[in-house]
Amino acid sequence: MYKPSNKIISIYLVIGILWILISDRSFAYFGFYGDTVLFQTLKGIGFIVASGFLFWIMLRRYENKNQKYLNRLKNITEELTLSNKRYTVVTKATNNIIWDWDFKKNKVSWGESLTKIFGYPNLENHSTWWTDKIHPEDKERVAQKFNTFIESSNKEKWSDEYRIITESGSIRHIYDRGYLLFNKKGKPIRMIGSLEDISERKINEEQLKELNLQINKRVEELAVSNAELEQFAYIASHDLQEPLRMITRFLSEIQRKYSDNLDDKGKEYIHYAVDGAHRMRNLILDLLEYSRVGKFDQTIETIDLNILIEEVTNYHEAFIKESNAVIKWNHLPAIKNRKTPIQLVFQNLISNALKYHSPSEPPKIEITHQDLEDHWLFSVKDNGIGIDPMFSEKIFIIFQRLHAKHEYSGTGIGLAICKKIIEAQGGKIWVESEEGQGSTFCFTVSK
């Protein structure tokens, strides 16, 4: 509230002195003279009216000022009340323990969660609770860090992790953080913060560490196992190919030397045996190639895909001329990758597009691309026999075939190799097709 008493007294004295000095002259101007009762009465009434009028104006001014002050005080009070209500609700709703430390009074106010989390009653003495209940192994470190923070006074925020012993004697892991307040001279006067119980998170972190150790151990074991399997596959493939070559060679010799003594059934049996041996050899070679996918030792280089596709088409030049196939591509990008795996993907997709062409028209293959934000999207579209959508996933599984061996050659491993190569690089491969409507194989490659 404003206090106008001093000003009122000062103004009253000024008015009185001025009235004494000018009142006689003022009344003489209007024809009033002397020391008569009427003259003195008029002078008194004039003083009362003049001073009263001035006092009335002053009081109205101070009333307006006081009213504004009262309105402002009322708004501040309402805001403080609302703020206190919010603070109370927050301290009840959160699992954090809110604390407020007044350095001048050395008094700490704790939130209601103190009792709920730690079991201690509401406390106000910071030094006899907080410092005493910190775990002995953490106490010296926390105290030293906190004291250094307070003494430096060049930062506003402080935080630390430590353990606290609860009322029941159990140990809880705490994340403590505080915000330092300074006076106009830059001296810390108050600190507000919160204690967060992170015991469950610590348990999860320890479990995660243990799990990571187990995973790393398992990865090492798998690496050793994979190396052994790779060596076994390599040795087995060579060892298996030798008897197959012998079977094929001796059956061919039998067919050549004793052809006149064999009836049609015997020749048919030999043909099936030789064909089976050839297919077994191809299957072994394909399986060996599949096992090696992802183990390319090439360095990453810039690959002009226009040149790479041309190399692939040259590999199929004879079949392309025989079938009048048309392969189109235009302005494909240069990408950074390992050449061999990318070449294998395009080679398998183009080979399949040529193999599974429609018998009624020559193969037409179109290779396109899209430049997306962080990867390239390539498409190999053909006008072949197409694929039933229900088999769009099955065709990428190793050794899965949709047609009989006498209809189309191969072991069913080409698309599985493509899938393994693309996914090993973090990309995706899929097919968009309808039976009898051709197929579009799409895959992504990171930039």
C-alpha cells in the first residue's frame, strides 16, 4: 500500500504558508479588510475549501494507485496460489522427490514422494539426512563433486548418480539433479532439484550388459562355427564332385562301349543316371556359391552400371540372338559398391527373365532406376510367364522351384543368392507380378 501521510503533511504546510501570505491580499482585492469576525470567518472557510479541494484530488489519486496495486497484488497472489497447487500436484503425481534448499536458512523442503519412495518422514535438515543416507562407497565422491560445484559457482545445473539407503535398509539407485539460483551479486542463495529413483533402470542395464556379453560370446562361437562350416562345405563340395565325375565318366563309357548290347530301357536308365549326376554336381556348385555370399573381399568402388549390364548381356549373347531377345537400359547411375555381388544380382535377374520367357513372343527386358533420398531403387521388368502372387515370397527361398526340372533348368538358388546379397547390404528385394503378365523384380541399394 502507498503511504501518503508525509506528502499530505508537507502539502498542508505549504498550503497554510501560502494562504497566510496571499489570503489578505486576495480578500482585499474583493473589498474585505480588517480583523472583523466576518473577515476571519471567510479566511477560515476559504482555507478549508482550498485545502479540502486539494486533499480530495490527492486522495483520489492515491485511491486509484492503491486500487491498481491491490489488483496487481491480487493477480500475483492468484498466480502464486495456482503455482503452489501445480507444484503440489506434480510432487504427488511424479515418482521424483522434489527438494528446495535455502542456503541462507540451511533448510531443505522435501516433496511428499520422500516417504513413498524411501520410507523416511518429511525432513528439513539436509545435512543429517541426505549426506548420512548416501551409500558409504559413494558418499565421499558425491560430497566432493557437490562441494566443487558450489564453490565454483560458474554453472547453474548439477547432476550425479549414487546410491541411497532407505528406511528399511534396502539400497536404491538415484539420479539427482539441481538448479542453482543466484542473487544480484552472483552469490548462490538457493537450489531446487529432484531425486529420481533409477533402480529399475539400473537393473535393466545390468541385465542388458549380461545379455550383450552372452550375445558377443554367442557371436564368437557362431563365427568359429561358420568358419568351420565354410571349410567343411568347400572340402565336401570338392570331395563330392570327384565321385560324381567318376560316375558320369564310367556311365558314359558303358554307354559308348556297350551301346549295341543295351536295349532302350538300359539306355534310358544310363541317361537318367548321367543327368542326375550332372544335376547333383550343379547343385553342389550352387550351394557352395550360396555359402560364399557375403564374404566378398573386394573393396568398394565406383561402378558404372551401364558397363556392368553390358558385360552381363555379353555373357548371354548366344541365347539373346537365338531368342531375338531385347534388353533395354538407359542412363543407369554409377554407384559405390562391390562389383561382384551387384553383378551377380543383375546376372541372376536377367538370366531368369531370359529363361522364363513367354513361348509366344521374344523376351523383352527393361532395366530402370529411381534416385531416392538415401538409396537407389532398381527394377528389372520382363514380359515372361509371370508368377502367381501367392508365390512371391517362396521364390526367394533356397532350392524352391515353381516348375518341374524338365520344364526349366536350374536348381532354384539364383533368387536366394540375390536376396542374401541385397539384404546383407541393408536393402530389400521383392517381385511384382501376375501369372501370364510378366514380372518386375525390384531391389534397393544404399548410396
